[in-house]
Amino acid sequence: MGQVERTTILTPALCRAARGFLDWTQNDLAERSGISRSTIRDYEADRHAAHRATQAQLRLAFEDGGIAFVSVKAGGLAVCSIGEPEK
């Protein structure tokens, strides 16, 4: 049996892009995701990889804020807004 392909949950670049889309600071994302600001800072700067669970928490915070992550033909992900962010 072949190995199951692992899909990308979130990349540092997508994290920065989604924050920019929502006009969130790293502190805003930390509060909404429950992930420390220092972890977010280091992840976004590509200083270290984040665990899949951490990426999932960040992505969920973005999705709750009104961001959608869409698969694109080239095999990556794109960020788009799906409406007004949660207040």
C-alpha cells in the first residue's frame, strides 16, 4: 500500500497573508488561536516548523475570522475572504 499524501494545513506565508487579510497583529492571532505570540512569530519567520496541531489551531482561528483556504490547480493553497470577520 502507498503512503497517504499529507495535505498542507498552513504555511508560514499563508499565515502572514491570512493575518494581513484580516488586519490582525500576531497578538490578535495569539488571542484567537490560543497559540503563543512567540510561536507565531517564529513560525511566520520560518525559524522552526509548527506541529500539525498548532497549524490546525491557527487555521481554525483564521476560518472563524472569515478566511477560507482554497486548493489551487498548481497544488498549493490560496487565501480568500468569505465574509465579514467575527467580532
